Amino acid sequence: MEKEGLYKLDSIIEKFRGKSGSLIPVLNEAQEEYGYLPLEVQDYIAQQLNIPLSKVYGVATFYAQYSMEPKGEYVIHVCDGTACHVRRSTIILDAIKEKLQLTDEKNTTDNKKFTLETVSCLGACGLAPVVTINGKVHGKMSPKAVKKIIDELDGGEIDA
């Protein structure tokens, strides 16, 4: 990341400098500004707040709302909790991977439109199997239904 890009953090940090518990609000706003928290951003925050990088990294990797990698415009969460698993959420996951040409190692499309993640529970067990896309709950999913939603969001950019 260019040095100039880090200076966007200065106004964020200044709002919270010297306040107890400032790290999480700074990380929240940095995540919103950059879309993720690259190591350079974490290091700059650590330097400016005069705290160890290990503390910043520890907090950034502990909480699920922070990402160390850029995410797509649409973040798809597939529940793999017990209720969803027994209702075959794995076939939903496989259908999404196939549709978006993703793997376990590659979870964001090349065009940065979609990111696929699994979660342990989405809190909607009665709707299993459940998928959320940017927080919107889609229950009782099937491979066909989830592919249709992706097509609608995609606008025809991905070949089915």
C-alpha cells in the first residue's frame, strides 16, 4: 500500500487518540475505509496509537467483522452449523463454488464481486439450510435457488 494511502487513517486516529478503548473504533473505521485491514494499515495504527502491532493484529484477527484480505462486493455466508449441515448445506456450498469458480484456497472471484465464507451458525436454524448475502437471510436454500440469486446479483457477468 502506498504511503499516501495510509494518511487516510490520520483523521480516523485523531478522533480517538488518547481515549480509552480506542483500538476497536479505529479498526472499525479503517475496515470501512479500506474494505479490509492489510498489515500495513495495522502497523500504521499501532505506531500512531503507540501500542504493539501484536495487540492490533490480535484484535483484528479475533473478531469476525475484520478481514485481512479484500472481500467482494457481495459476501456470501453459508451456514455449516448442525441444523444446516443435516439439511445438506454442503451441496449449497459446492453449488456456489462451482458457479463462481471458487475453491477452498480462493474464496473471492477475480472481479471482486463475490466472496464466499462458511460460518458456524447464522441463527436461523428453522430456515436451514441458510445463506446470507451481505446480511440478508435466504432460507431453505437449494443449489438451484442460490444460483438464481447469484445470477440476479451478477447481472450476467459469470457464465453459468
